[in-house]
Amino acid sequence: MAAKHEELGLSAEQLLEMYQYMLSARMTDERMTLLQRSGKINFTVSCQGQEAAQVGAAFAMDTAIDWLAPYYRDIGLVLRFGHTLTDLMYSVFAREEDPNSGGRQLPGHFGGKKYRTITGSSPVGTQLPHAVGFALAAKMRGEQSVVLTTLGEGATNQGDFHEGCNFAGVHKLPVIFFCENNQYAISVSLKMQLGCENVADRGVAYGFPGVIADGMDVLDVYRVCKEAVTRARAGEGPTLIEAKTYRLKPHTSDDDDMRYRTKEEVEEAKKRDPILVFRTYLAEHGILTPFLEESIKKQIEIGLDEATAAAEQAAFAPPESAERFVYAEQ
């Protein structure tokens, strides 16, 4: 019987690349937390627990022709779409060379034309209508592009979600609505957010499939997203994907998550940490050895050290640049 990755057409090299992106996202997040705790940066938004969902989805896309409209937790996704570790550090240090906004936006507000990443904004869910607009443009131009837009489950209760899904469903647009259901909209648990059982149940109301993926299993997410990409490229319209995952850290560095959940709950969730799940799979299939894993970790650590040093030494944007991109310039 073929292994799961073989059934999906993935090679050992591709699996190691997936693992490297997942580990890069985790180690970047950990480094940002240390920097915030030491007072060197002001704010962080953790991706821990959601790396499998992000990387699995990213690997289903063609980063040369597809577009990404991410939400603020998507370190794994934006790394795959071209952001570098240094780019991410410029952002959290709010330096002028931050490719997302020149240091103007909060961390996690990713964007950049060269990364085929649509600039995000702070209001929850506003990236969805933007993604739908990009998908409409792709269809009108006869392009093969598919747009992946991500969101938390809390954003599915916003008007932008419903308007975006409805328009995309009516016009059968090549867009994937990818919900990283991490069980909490800040401090509001899932049972207080939905009248239905699953976010995916909402897809049928807009005339397209709603599909559930195991968000802690990178290969299951890849499988579901690959099927959605195939549908979109064939002109069959959108898919709503709900990747059931778990946020292992507080909502942000300013959040006290112990006010609305217990340590026991978090510790239980850590048993299905997506990094551990995938590491076990790779080891069982003889793809990842302890020596190779240590080598990958060391490479990422060196990259993070270089990125952190570059960002710390980089300049802030000059004060007179504050009005750039606000008022028309001659």
C-alpha cells in the first residue's frame, strides 16, 4: 500500500521542503516572541499550531501565477510566497525596508506585488472582497490564476465574508476561502460563534462546496486544497475550506489566554502539535533523520540571526515620509 504522500504525488524532497517551511514559521514566531519579551519589538501575532494549515495550502498553489490575500497570522504562507526571514524582521522592527508597508502597519499585515500578495488591513475580513475582485479580474482576462484568501473562523461572521462568498458563488470565480479555524476569535470560543456545527457548512448557501481538512496534518490540508485549486482552474468556481486547527499561543502578545481557556486544554492540544505530527510521519518513512533535522534547524537559526541583526541595524522611515501614499503626489 502506497504511503499517503505517494498517493498525493509528493516526493521525499517536497516533504522535506514542507517541513522546512513549517519549522521556519515556528522558529520565526519563537524568535519574535523573545524579541517582544525583551522589549526590542512592540507586538507579535503567533502562528504556532497553524503551520500545517498554512504550508499545506501554500504548496497546493502555483506561486508564479496565483495570488494570496492572507490574514495576520500567516507566516508559513507568506514565506512560501516569497517573503524572506529578513523581510519579516524588518516588519516587526517597523523599519523603512519593511516590504509590506515601510514600517507603517502592525506586524502581520502582509503585502507586496512582487510576492503576489494582496495588502491586508486591520479590520477583520476585509481581505475577502479584495480577493474576490482579483479572482473576477483573472476570469475576465482569461487567466489561469487562482486566488487563495485566508481568515480565522471569527471572520466568517463578518459582512465581508458573506458578501465575498455570495459574489464569488454567483459568478463562479477562481477563489478559495481558506478558514484556519483555531477555535477562538480572540477570547470567544467556537461554540459562541456559530449557529451551525462547522464553518464549512456555510459553503452550500453560496452555491459551492464546503470542505473540512485536518488542520494539524499538512498532507490532509494539501490534499483538500489541491482539489479546490483544480476545481477553480477548471472554471467550477470557489471552495470554502475549513482547516480545523488550534492556536497554541495567546491571540497576540497583549493577550492573556488563561482568562478564557485552561492550561490543561492547551497542553492536550499540544499532543497534536502539527510540527510533531509531521516530524513523526517523516521519521516513520525514513525521510527525516535526527542529523538532517538538526541541520535544517541550524540553517534556519543562522538565517534568523542574520535577519534579526539586519533589522536591528536598519533605519526607520524618515518622518517626512508619513504622508506618502496618503495624498496625491506630483
